[in-house]
Amino acid sequence: MDARILDRLRCPVCGDPLAEVTAGTARALRCPRRHSFDVARQGYVNLLAGRAPHAGDSAEMVAARADFLAAGHYDTVAEALATTALPYAERPDQPYPLVVDAGAGTGRYLAAVLAALPDAAGLALDVSKPALRRAARAHPRAAAALADTWQRLPLADASTAVLLNVFAPRNGAEFHRVLDPAGALLVVTPAEDHLVELVDPLDLLKVDPAKADRVAGSLAGHFTEESTEVRRARLALTRTEVATLVGMGPSAWHTDPTRLADRIAALPEPVPVTLAVRLGVHRPR
């Protein structure tokens, strides 16, 4: 593991620093109190202090999402994150900035930010093992760890220059603890017209009109929103891509699969879809 990342990791049990140890072909991270965490052969390390709250995305879901993102449909989001991250990571007092993606999935957004920051290292955090297998090899300067963002994050205080949070849960107190006081939390959430063309025909969940207020509430007392912008793009999707897109969002858990498949089959191809996301820059208080 890149020493710049390892130096900033902490034992999720006691908070002590971690060191890499090997025994034959097996690798692990271990703290001075001998709490040990295995490095999977696929490259990610399990830094959970207990059992995972859930398994996260399945291998099939991760594969579909990876294919969808690789097609470039959400490159608008990746480009916005990379551009916005630059001033918070490229600082004279931060020669080796760490970028952390909390709820990283396959690591595609983290990789895009690292590509724009040649001196930075990155860490992908997620609870899905299939996602972490991909995130561990998303970029040469990235590492991946199994971690629950609702628990204490396995990172040192003020260790992170830029924290990414893309369509993922937010832990305001922990995000504040691990973020450098001069750093930034970049939060991506759906705007009101996100996927608007699909909502009625497919009976999807509508974006909560109070979404921005709920984001602010989850970070209240820890962060101040410095700026916000909405990025939009027009997509032309196949029915298969629409099915994958719906499966990437909350509607996947609230829609009857058979009924959804029938409604998607009735859509004309290509399917016009609006991508609309809100990118907020939040600074630690």
C-alpha cells in the first residue's frame, strides 16, 4: 500500500496507527496493540471494527454500474468533481494530499479526481466487496477499504484534503473529524429534474424537493456550504441502460421488478434522459 495512504490510516478498534505485515503471500495491516486486518487478494483491506451493517451492492449490480459509468454517461459528474477538487488539494502546505471517497462504489469518481491531481493519493471506502475489488484497481494511486461510513472512519484526524460523497450517506461528525481544516467536502445529490423523463413512465421515486435542506441538516454544526452548482447533461440511452440506471438509485428498492421491466420495454429507443445533479462544496467549521 502507498505509504502516503498507510500513514493516515488508523485502527478502527483502538485508533492507533497501522503498519503492513506479510506472512508468505498473506498481507495484513496491524496496529501496535496487535489488532489485525486482512488485505484481500483482490487488493482491498477490511477495516471494519465489527460486522458490516449490510452487504452493499451485489456483484451483478456492481458490474452493471461499472459498464454504465464506463460508457461515459456520468462523466459530467466526474469532470465537475475533478475541477472543483483542485484548489483544495493543490496547496503548498499539502504536498501529498489524500482524497477520500466515502461510499466510493467502483472508484470511478475517485479515479477521475486523482487523474487531475498528479501529486495526490486516494482511498475508496465502501461496504460492498464486489465494488471494492474494482475500486482497488481503479487508479494506480488509489487504495480501497471495507468500512461503514456510519461508524468511526479508519482515518487520522485532519488527514484528508478532499472528501467525496456522491449519492451516498453522510456522516457529518466523522467527515469533519478526518477533513483538513483547509480542505473541502464535495457532496453530489440529485437535482429536482434528475431523470425527470423516467419518473412518470416508470413510476419512480421523485427527488425530494427538500433534498438540499436535508443535506444541510445532515452536516449542520460541522460544515458551512461555501458554494453549490447544478450540472446537467442530456443522455440518449438504450432500454438496457435505463434498467441499469434505475437499479443504481433508490427506486430499485421500491419498484416491482416485473412491472418495471414491462414499463421499460414500452419505452421508445433511444430514451432521452436528463442527468441533473447538485454539487455542493462544504467547508469545515
